[in-house]
Amino acid sequence: MKQVAKQLQQIIIAYSEKLKSVSEEEYSFKPAPNKWSKREILGHLIDSAQNNIRRFVVAQYEDLPKIVYKQDNWVAIAGYQNYPTKDLIEFWKLLNNHASIILSGMSAEALQRICDTNDAVPHSIEWLATDYIKHLLHHLHQVLNLDPIAYP
């Protein structure tokens, strides 16, 4: 898991400055009333980090915790569209640094602990961490108008 933690650190370094280069107009633009703006996508990545951190921690001491993330509710309630972009970027960096530290300190046994996320089957922390990286890159590429990265 140290490799996933290292990859997360590399993502933070590689993308945090790029996130600062996006204009406020681009961050604010909503392609449709029911579609997220880039600011809301960044907020979604913050929510995702918070929920995954909780999974990474709680699954180590509870048997099969159920930690579900209702993304549309979280984004709407958090009000990310009206949040200062520079604060969102800093919050995103701090949360992902924290997730990286948690993952880098986990034992091989802890990585196999299971969490119920309301998917068809529960997942190990190891699976969740690897999936988190894919999800993160998918959305970062959306925000930055980079080549798309497929994510289920």
C-alpha cells in the first residue's frame, strides 16, 4: 500500500499547481442545471477523500462497517459552487496528504479489512484505495480538460 500512498503524493504534487491555473469563470461554469461545475467536481473530490479516509480508518477497528457516500446530496448541501476556489484546492491537498499518511502506515493485514460501501459486494481497504486513485484521476482530468481517464 506504500505504493498507492506514494502515488497519491505524486498526484498531489503534479496536480495541485495545475488546479490553481484554472480560471474562476471555468470553475464556476455549470454545463447544465443538473451538472456539476468544475468547482463542484473539486468539492466532490473533497467529499470522496473524507469518506474514503473514514473507510480506511473505521474498517481497521470495526467489522464490516457500512460507510455510504451519497455524492449528489453532499455536493448540494456543502454549497461548493459558492466556496472560494483557493480554499477548495488547499482542503483537497490537505485531505489527500492525510489519506496518504494513513495508507502508508497500514499493515498488510489491515489492508484486507472489509468495508460495505453499498456496492454489490463489500471491498477491502486495499481495493478501495486503488479505486480511489482511479476515481481521483478521472475527475482531475475533467477539471483540467486533460485526456479523459475512464472510470466505471
